Amino acid sequence: MALDSAKKKEIISKFAQSENDTGSPAVQIALLSERISYLTDHLKEHKKDHSSRLGLLKLVGQRKRLLNYLKKKDYDKYSQVIKELGIRG
């Protein structure tokens, strides 16, 4: 299930650097983290849903690559994002 538009706008407004910012690494990481948490809860209930598990692994890998990129480009923003999202860096 995709994120509903209200939740998505809330996440974008929280992490955006400017008014029209929807694609910065911080916003992408926040949106991926929300989808990852949803899929994690889904997989706790549906243990045999292997296709969703593979999708979850792809999302985690994509978030990790974005985190590495943000860490290299702007370490202060990186540390702020992982602190707000409560993820390990």
C-alpha cells in the first residue's frame, strides 16, 4: 500500500529544505523510512509474504545508499535526519 497523500505531505513538509522540495535526500529517506515501517508491520502479521519481504529489502538498500550519499555531502543534515527518524546510521 502506498502512503496516503496527507501523510506524504506531512513528511515532505517536515524534511523539505524549501517550499517546493520533494526530491532532496532527506525527504526521500523519510518517505522510504515510512514505507519500511509499514512493510515491517505487515510482515509481522503475514510471515509468508515473500514478495513483500523482497520489496522491503530493496527499500532498505535504497535508503542505505541515500544515507551514505547524504553522509558524504552534508554530515550535519545526515545526523539530523537519523536523529529525527530514530534509525541507525
